[in-house]
Amino acid sequence: MYVCLRKLIASDTAFQLACSEQRKVLMASKIGKANKKGRPVDKQQAAVVTDINGNGNAVDWEALLAGIPGGKSVLEYGAKLNIFRQGQPADAVFYLRRGKVKLSVISEEGKEAIVATLDAGDFFGEGCLAGQPLRIATAVAVTDCTLMRIEKATMTRMLHEQHGISELFVTHLLSRNIRFEGDLIDQLFNSSEKRLARILLLLSHFGKESRAETVLPRINQESLAQMVGTTRSRVSHFMNKFKNLGFIDYENNGELTVHSGLLSVVLHD
């Protein structure tokens, strides 16, 4: 049974990587098409509505959210700045228009663990909609970010009154939960070497084309260790191993390039 479960995990991980983490498993909706009329959609800014066969339509969340009267604001955060901290009041939902954000949790002993890295098109802080009074994680801008902050009352009203947007939002969150479940399974059943390989593939947006991709933003080994759940020395050991095998390359400017061969580490049993 354990062997079958490992094969299931490996095949599921391979499928996710091949389809790319950037594809959102969402439903197509008339409201998405209606809001795109008369306005060209920036594919890198808009989330992608994708069915199980990989056919997708762009949902311009910025256009949808712009139609909400009041109760929202656009914010700019520089890299490494806190957007909110663990324990602060949970009173708003955030939409990431540009940049990357990490969510981390700090234990009473001061140990930090990165639980998620979010890209443009993602929502976060939505726990307030389910009655969460305080933030259970800290959100930090990894790169320069542009965010839309939507007050809890405004977001709640929109979801109650506009069922089309509510359906898209719920499905967006479900797709992200699927991704987080994959992360949890990876953490429970795979070695730290496989977990590191998977994270590097996801950070490089490795997709169907199986081509070399650069990890953006640049991420240090300490942060990778927090994401993998291991020590920095172990990450350094595996990174050197991946480099010697030709799976990754370091540029003079510090950029990291991931090659398709790294997928073999994830799939190897």
C-alpha cells in the first residue's frame, strides 16, 4: 500500500509540474467574459480559468474588483516588508496584482516555517471571511508588490450579492487548497532531497515545454530550508549535488536556472 501511495504522489506531482503551478484549476464563467469586453486582458496579470483538459479562459480579477464600490485600496510594498503579521487583527482580504508574497508561521520558540509562496493573481488573508479573528501567519513581500486590499465587510457583501464572482472566488480557493494538499503530501512522504527538487521546479514555473527556467525571484538557501523543512547545510549539500549533475546552474549575478533533468529526482522511487 505504501508503494502504491508513493507512486500516486509521484504521478500527481509530475502532473502538477507538467501543467504548471501557474495554471489555476477554475471554472469558466460568463461574468469573466463579460468583464473582458472592451478591455484587453494582460495574461500575466489575469488569473487563468482552466478546466481539467487544460482549456482556459482569462479572468480579469482586477476588472471584477474595480467594480466594487468603496471598501478597497491599492497598496505598494517594497521587498522584505511585512504586509501583515501573525497575531494581528484579520480584517481584510488581499489580491496580489504584481510580485511575490510568502506566508510564514513562527512558533513560540521562534522557529519560522514558510507555508506558501504566492504569485500575481492570488488572493490571501481570506481567513477573515470564515470568522478568523487574528492572522495565523505573517505575509511578507518577497519582491516589490502591488496589492489590492479589500475590507472584510466589502468582500463579504460582494460574495453574497454577486454569485458569479462568488463562484469564481470559491473555485480559485479550492484550486489553491489542492496545491497546498500536494505540498503537505510532499512534506509527509518524500525525502528532503525530493522536496527541494519539487520546490525548485515550482519556483521556476517549470511547465509543459520542459525547458530551462530561471527561478524568480532569487531565493537564498535559508529560505529554501524553511520551505523544505530541513537545515541550510542539507539544502547546500543537495544544491551542490544538483549542480554537479547538471540539473541546475548558477549565473555570476546569482540567478538560478533549473533544467528539466531535475524532474527525475521527483519521479525517482
